[in-house]
Amino acid sequence: MEELPGLKSRMRAAGVDFEAVVYPATGHAFFNDTNKYTYNPDAAADSWTRTLAFLEQSLED
């Protein structure tokens, strides 16, 4: 997460429409529902909703 400010800056400089979402207390593989130690159902549901919205918008353009 330390690199996130720099990444945001570089994406902005490149003119890329970019949104970063960081889910608190959630680590790598939070979407993996087969791993009870990493799975975060709230973050997984929100990220899936955001992914579908992004694809819908991007594929329309």
C-alpha cells in the first residue's frame, strides 16, 4: 500500500481513468472463498459489484 500514492500519481499523469479501493483489514486473496483465513465476504461483494460496473461502463464506450 506504500506504493499507492505514486501509482495514483503516475496513472493521473498518463491520463488513465483509475480508481483504487483499499479494504481495511483485508489482505491478499480476500476474494478466495475457499480460504477461511483470507476471505472477506463484504470486500468480495463490493469488489465484484465494482468490477461489473466498470466492465459495463467500459464495454459500452
